[in-house]
Amino acid sequence: MSRPARRKLAVYTGGFLFNARLRRILELHGWDVTPGFSPARADAVAVWGRRPVSKRGLWVARRWNKPVLNVEDAFLRSVRPGQAGEPPIGLLADPEALHYDAAQPSALERLLASTQYDAAALARAERGIAFLRAEGLSKYSDWDPDAPLPDPGYVLVIDQTAGDAAIAHAGAGPESFAAALAAARAEHPGARIVLRTHPVTASGHRKGHFGPGDLDAHTEICADPVNPWALLEGARAVYAVSSQMGFEAILAGHRPVVFGQPFYAGWGLSDDRAPIPRRTRTLSAAELFHGAMIDYPLWYDPYRDQATSFEVAAEALAAQARAYRENRRPFVCAGMSPWKHRPLRTFLAGPTAPLFESDPERAVARAKDTGRTVLLWAGKETTAVRDLVAAQGVLLWRAEDGFLRSVGLGAQLLPAASLVLDDLGIYFDPTRESRLERIINESAGLTDAARARAEALGRAIVAARLTKYNVGQSARLPDAGGRLKVLVPGQVEDDASIRTGTRDVSTNLELLRRARAHFPDAFIIFKPHPDVEVGLRTGAVPEGDLAALADHVAREMSAAEALEQVDVVWTMTSLMGFEALLRGKSVHCLGMPFYAGWGLTEDHGQAAPRRTARPDLAALIHAALIAYPRYFDAETGLAAPAEVILERLATGGTGVSRPATLRHRLVARLQDRLKHFAHLWRR
């Protein structure tokens, strides 16, 4: 984005001066925020909403005949707005009026009244709506996935906090909520009524308008932190005063009955009981969304510290909200090397800090005593552990590195930029269902927006030449003389993916033999696994066998370089098979990795009867790289979308390519000296 012209913005409240994120967003959009000592030199005066303290700024603006910039939070703000000091991801900065002040037109109202959107813009808006619904994003995105929803078929009446300026400025008051409830009962006789408590009221910070006195045999209160989109989906009708949830009801396909005059009323999308005569245009939900969510707000990218688009801001908030929701679950972690504890504490940071036990049995006992879930490093799961978990009645989740991991090897104590947490199984074990397998099986419902995002991510990975570890050098393969070039990636032979995902072929030597038998005339390239090559893991092939079976050994070559130059990948369960699919290569599997059994590979191993879906590559990418893993950006300390981590890895960004501490770096050097005794410390 081009840098806007600089303008001086005088402020008279501490929030503008001491909230660094607020100042930064305004600065990136052309405003230099300064204390209002010299109002005559200012280009405008900023006021926040219509709180009592805003009177100072309004008085100065009148006194010095300066324009007012009305600033408020954007319709997507943060995971927990107003409750935890979280900085905003977007602002509304309106030079005409507050968007919720129905007494006069705002810049948003003028935009909605006049802008003509073409088909491409409307398609973009539809993708944005689909993304918010799929991710459960709202102004309050800190809902609990385990919170109980009312049984579908109810009439939803939405409450707000008492005294909220958005009520009075929408021409409404306490009586409007009583009228909304009365109308819901009269217009839906005998129907179940659900009164939706505002999240701030539910947390005990402010009062609402509905209480026990409003309940009867057909009326109930929903104060639990439920997904607002799921709540709207279960409703047969929606009644609101001026809540933003009324706007979301429109996006969810409802025609809400509205008793105030919010920004979304008056456009033919709601049943307005307090009409706004000056709003005469009829809009579609996509037009309303484009104006309110794409054009109007000032969005911020916290990873790159720059002004950004709605899509980038929404993806950032989705990653942070998902991390918050999953980290609400208190864990006892087990089976994890001590050097992983520190990065895992950061990755799992939430309302309750994770606990760590070295022994799975002690972890199970502690989980039972404290009501926590056991989070076990997936490779440490055994039948004995599963039996113990079942006997004690505790929940078991598994953790493992994600598929975009780091610049360097895990065996060198480099923290992962991505992890997967699986409540069903784990992706490398085909003997039982994993969460990834379920996601792929359900991929037929992938939205156009999700598909486009996955395709773009796949292209970016290939263009950046990224793989899981991103080690090795650029090099050219020898001339194959026109023969088919078959890449055989070596694996760690004691790896859990080999133990669970293979049958009759489980060694690199046998893998090579099968490759030569299947492709007798091909030019076969063997690429040793980097952990094996540096002597940290088992799986080396004797040199004599290598000479007899392989035409070339790509020892120092990066995986990305090798994949670009071959025609076929022949593997047991290596992730390089998935990385080859991203690059359009033919992949043969002798085991059953997560990407096999879906019709995208030539499978020579066991059958996969549970894998009934036939996803295309975009659906597989979305499942494996977006929906299944979570990512952590060490440069900002934030949960992040996959695209941010891809960019960090591609540019060698900090925080993903170094051991966690100086002590761990020293340990890594010592391990390299003692690499032939790696079995003593790996666990």
C-alpha cells in the first residue's frame, strides 16, 4: 500500500497517547497522533466514541473550528475485546459521524448509499462472509467449543449492555429491549425464546437488560460463551435493537427484526420497527459486508507491522482465536524432551498454564486429580498408556510437529514453528482415525474461499522452495540420459511413522530394492534423511548397496531442489511425498502416510477403508497445512496463519531457526560431538 500523506491529529485523552497499537494504526493510515497542546496547528481532533471524556475533544474542535475524527473499534477487534487489554486489529476512523449515530449520516452510511460494486467485489465479499462463518469470528471470538448450544428452532432475542452509547445513538433505550421481547412472543406464539446475554454482561463486568424476571415456560437465557454463528444458525428468527450481532444475523441469512437504528438497518435487509427514511437504497448482504468490513475499517497486520486488507486481518484474528479456544483446555504434557517445555509453554499459553511430567503414568494421575487433559508427544503413545487413560477416565490428546517446521532439524533442538494437537489419533498412524483424516474425509464442504487460499499457499510454498526442515544446498542432478528420474527419500527407520504406517517395507534398503525392481531402467536418486545423514538417527544404507541400487546419492542437496528435478517420488511414508504432490509429481507409496489412500497417489501398501473421500490437491493442502496444524510466530509472540510462517521460513526470519536458549545451543553442539550416542538423549 502507498504511504498516505501525513496529517496532525490532536488528542485529549490518554487512550490515544498510551495505546501503542491504536497510535500505530492511525499512523499507518496517515495520522500523526500528538497531544493537543497546539490545536491551531492540528488537521483534526480525534475523539473516541461518545464517552464522557470525548467532550474535551469535541469542545476543542468547536472552539478551533477543526474537523473531528470519530474513532472506534472495528467490527472485528481482538479475541477478547475490552476484557484483557488486547490491542485492536482494526479501527473505524470516520470524519463525518459515528457509525452508530443515526442522527446524522456517517461516512459508512454515505459509502453504502452510493457505492456500486462489480461482480468481483461481490464475490470477494461472499468469500469474506464465508470465512467469518467458518472460523466463528465476531467482535467477541473467545467462545468455547465445548459450551452447550440451545436445541435448534428457537427465536433469538439479543441483549446489549445497559448504558451502551450505541443504544441511545441508535434512537433506542431500555424500553426497546422490552418491546423486542414482547414482539418475539406475540409474533411467534408458543415458540421457544432464547435471550442472548452480551459477553461483557456474562463476564460480570456490566449489566444487561434481561434477567430472571423475563423468563417463563417458553423463555431461557443463553449466557454461555457459544459460537455466535452457530447460535444464529439454530435460530428461526432474530430480534435485535442495535447489536452488531444483528449485522451478523443478516450475513447468516436472517432478516432480523430491528428496534433501533444501527448502521445495518434501513437497507432492505431487516424488518425495521424504527425506520430511517433517508436510507432508501436496497442492498444485498454482500454489498453491506463490502462497505462495512472491506472498505470502511482501517485494518492492521500485526506480523508485518503494516496497514492491510480485511482478509489478512481476519486470517490473523482467526489464528489467534483458534489458539485461545484450544488453549482454554488445561493440559498435563508428557513424553516431551525438556528442551521442548519452554516453547510448548508459549505455544499453549492460555487461561491455565500447562503442566509437565516426564512420565506418562504420572501425567495421567495428575490429570485425573486436576481435571486436565493429557497431552502426549505422539511417538510416546503406547497401548499401555491408552489402557491407563481409559481406566482413569481422562482425555488424551497427542502433539507432533507440523509440516512447515523450521529452518533446521528437530534433532538439533530447533523449536517448531508449527504443531498439531490431535484429539482422535495422530496423522502418521493409519491404524486408527486421526483428526487430519476426519478433516480430509469431510473436505467436500470446502468453501471457495478456503480452496483459493489453499491453492495460493501451495503455490507460495513451491515458489519459495520450502519443505519441512529447509536444509541442504542448491545443486543439479547428474544427467539422466533421458531416463525417468525417481527420487527415493530415506527415512528414520525407528520413526513412529515407519512403525505404524508400513508393513512389509520398513527399511531404506528394502525401499531402494523395491524402487529398482519397479523401475529397472530409471535413474534412481537416493536422498538420505538429514537426521540420519548427520548421525543423529538410524537408517543408514551400506555404501555397497547404495552403489548397486542407486544411480546417485543426493547427500547435501536440499529437498526442494531434488523435488524440482525429478519425475517420480518413491517412498514409504516420507513427508517428501506430500511435498512432491505440491509440485505436481507422481508419488508412489509403499506405506500409508496421511496423504495416501485418497486417490492422489499410487499406493502399493495396505488398504485404507476409512479414507472414502476423493479430495483434490487444494482440499488436501487446506487440511494438512491450514485446518490441522497451528502456527506460532516467534518474532511477534503471536499465534499466526500459515502464510506468515511460510514468509518467515522463506526469508530466514528470526525465532524459527535457532535453538530456544543459549543453554540449548550449547547442548546441541555437545550432541553433535556425541551423535553416535543419540539414543541416550532422544525421547
